[in-house]
Amino acid sequence: MNIFGISFTQGAAAVKGVAGAEAAQAAAGRGVGAVHDSVTLSVDGVRAAESASDIRFDRVASIRAEIAAGVYETPEKLDAALDRLLERLG
């Protein structure tokens, strides 16, 4: 039954069966609904994407390296993040 607001309802409707993982795998094995995509990036394409966006990939790489080394989170950064959060909530 579907309920629309407080004054209108729609009667019960038949429920269709749900295909399980086995049915999906069998369909994929037959090529039904199987999609195979691939992406190839050239150096020029990556550079064009870097220059076209506001993302500073060099900064992202630097922050990732700091996180991996375990030196990114400092008490000062956590305090600043908490202050910004409280400003937005307050």
C-alpha cells in the first residue's frame, strides 16, 4: 500500500520477485547486462585535468604522504578544525 499525505492511499500492489546474487552472476556469465569499461590516462590528459580544476594535486600528494607517515594530524590542526565546526554550528 502506498500512502500519499493524510487523505489519499493507493491499494496494495503485487510484489515482483527479487533476483539474488546467483541470478545476477548467471546473467553476467551470459553477457547479459555485463559492462566492461576501461580508462587510459595519458600524461597530457592528467596535466590538462590538473590545470582545469581547482584541485591542487601537488598539495593532495603532500597531505597523503603526511597522513601515511602519521604526522599530518597535529593538536593545532585539530583545534582549528574544531573551531571552524563550532562556528558553523553556532
